[in-house]
Amino acid sequence: MEPSKRQGPQESVWDYPRPPRLERTSKTIRVVVDGLTIAETNRAMRMLETSHPPVYYIPPEDMDLRRLRREPGGSFCEWKGPAYYFAIVTPRRVIGRAAWYYPDPPDRYSAMAEYVAFYPSKIDAGYVDGIAVEAQPGDFYGGWITPDIVGPFKGGPGTMGW
């Protein structure tokens, strides 16, 4: 796969490592549903993995936990272990499997234990330092696309073999 050309200080997802790297970020991450701020922090962790836009994990202390409800079932990541899901609950609706977390990831990712990530396609708006994000194609990986990230991004039709 040929990486897109960067303009200025953009990051290419093709420079991200595999296995993924977890790093702290002081950027302000905000999640909005039905006009409610579900989460807002400048203490997030971001996961960077080859071919994927960053996924932002938010500490539970910086969320309105009354708006999250555990969902049945889970999934498994070869790097981070078992994941579990949350629905977002507002007075107007319930959005199933809109967020996920890893309760007990391996040591290399232990700093993100209990932090929650949100699928940008399932929220009304997600922001990184006030910039609206786009959802990663395919909705499987949950990456947040901003103008400072270039692809192409894995996840859309025809990209699973990359």
C-alpha cells in the first residue's frame, strides 16, 4: 500500500508501529451525544497502530459514567486482550456498543486499563483540540481521523488484506 503524501506536520498512519504504541496526549478530547458532553479530557492515551488512525482512550474520571451502560459480550485483541463494551444512554436514546475498554491489558498497555474509547461513527461529535473528527472507514477499529493524519486507512471495503 502506498502511503498518502504528507503536507506539513501531518502524521502518516503508515509510520505507526506494529505492535501498536500507547502514548499519553495532552490534546483535549471531547465526546458529545444529544448535546451532552459524555467525556472531556486532556489526559487521554492514544493508541497508534500501522494503517489505523489514532484511537483515544479516556480516563473514567473524565466521563459522565451515568451515561454508560455495560453491554453483554466482548471481543479479543491480540495485543490488548479482552475488551468489553458500553452503550451510551441519554434521555433520548440508547446507542449500543458505542464504546469499549480493556479492564486488564498486558503490562505494555497497562496504563490504559479501564480507560474508555468511543467509536466516532456512533457519537454525534468527537473533537481533538476542538477539531471535529471523522470515523475510520469500516467501523471495526474505531480510529479518529483529523486533518493532521494521512492514510490510506485500513478498515474500508477491500482493505482487510493489507
